Amino acid sequence: MLSRSAAQPSYTDRVKPWLLYSLARLGIFAGALVILLLLGLPWYFAAIVAALIGLLISYIALPKLRHEVTASLAARRDVREHDADTDFEDAQLDLDAAAHPHEEPVSDAQRHAARRTPANASDAAVAADGESGLEREGDAERDGVEQRGDR
């Protein structure tokens, strides 16, 4: 049997990464703010720049602490394998799948190939000529324009 401390970290073990990470980021922000204020920048501009500097430095300099915080978040998350709602939804999906067999999805290539395949004999004859009705209409329109231009 596992003890409580082995199964779940204590409160201080869960809070420690959060506290350290927050204090480190706050310290970086405060240090940058003091330096920018000593340089003579207006307080509002210094605060914005210090926040950006704090963000960048903490991202680069504190990856271990950030990883510990995310690990503690993941540990706190209660993951349930099954619950009543999930089991009910799964059962409904299974019934629906049994009632309506799943059809294989058709890819774009298969759809385009089906469009290019002649459906009847007249289409096969057109395909053999190498021209479709649309191409013939286009030729007729172009010829009509050329004939008008010849007049």
C-alpha cells in the first residue's frame, strides 16, 4: 500500500515551484524597473519595458522552474479514465456506428479521377476526339469574335 506522501506530493511540495517561479519573475521585473527608472525613463514606459524584459529573461533563464510549475499543474489535474457521461457517450456512438456502417472517405484524387472517367458512350466519343463540349463552345465563341472582327 502506498503512503499518502508517495501517492500525492504535500502542499509545500506543490506550492514551492509556483512560489519560486513567481518570486523569480517578480524579482527580474523589479530589477529591470529600478534600472530603467534610474536611467530616467517615465514610470509608465519603464513599467512596460520592464515587463517585456522580465518576460524574456524569465523565459531564457528559468526553464527548469517553468518545467517544475507545469509538472505540478499536470500532477494536480485529476484524470479519470471513465465516468458515467463518457461511458454513455461512447455507448451512443457505438450504437450509431452499428446502425450506420462507416463508409470509407473519398480522397480528392479519387473524386477527380471519377470525374475524368467517362460515364456513358457519348462522353467516351468526346474523350476519344480530345475535345469536350466546353472546348467546342469556346472555339465557336472565339470564331464568332474573330468573324465579327473580320467584317
